[in-house]
Amino acid sequence: MSTNTCSTTPLDKKAFGKAVGHELLRRHGKQRTYPREAILRTVDALSFPADWSCWAMCLFASRDEFEKHHAITGEVCDYAAMKSEMVSAMTEGASSSWFDVDMSWLDWPDFDFSGFFDFLDIFS
């Protein structure tokens, strides 16, 4: 597998991840991962460029769903590299000591993300 990440990238990965995460929770409830179709619809509903979908996929989909998406689109992107980049942006680099590529976003350590996870309270 290539070490490529998608060439089109959100300008603010943290804001993008937060917006998509909030909307996925609102639409589908708290899930360890979300299906490809749910992520695509959510990115579209938020009026983000479709090219950014794989950045949401690496954060909120399983590796299998990420690979399925790329098989369908014909793109070659590296799940681990992209997920690491997104998690680092989301945690402002605090993930370097605990990050595991197969970890669900729900398994992230419970520490202050300066309000990032505030939207989770309504789903607890």
C-alpha cells in the first residue's frame, strides 16, 4: 500500500473532524465506526467538498470501510498515515504517546480537548 494521503485536504482538519463528528452523532448516534454511506451523506450535508470525505473516513470509519471507499473511487490513500494526521490535528499533537491506528475515536483517552468533546454529553 502506498503512503499517500489524499491530495485535497481540509484547511482546518480539527474543525472539519469536529463538525463531521458532531453531525454523525446527531444523525446516527454514538457508534464505534460509521458506514461509508453515512459519512458521505454527512460530509455532503455539511457542504464540505466531496474530496474531503476520505479524511472523515479515516477518522470515523473502520479500515475496511476506508478501503472499500478507495476501491470504489479508485484512489490510493494510506489509512494509517491519514488517521494519524487527523488524530494529531484533532488533539493538537497530544496523541503521539497513545495513538493506535485501529483505535476507535470513542477509545481516545479522556483528557481535556478544550471543549472538543462537549457535543458528546448530549448523547451519553
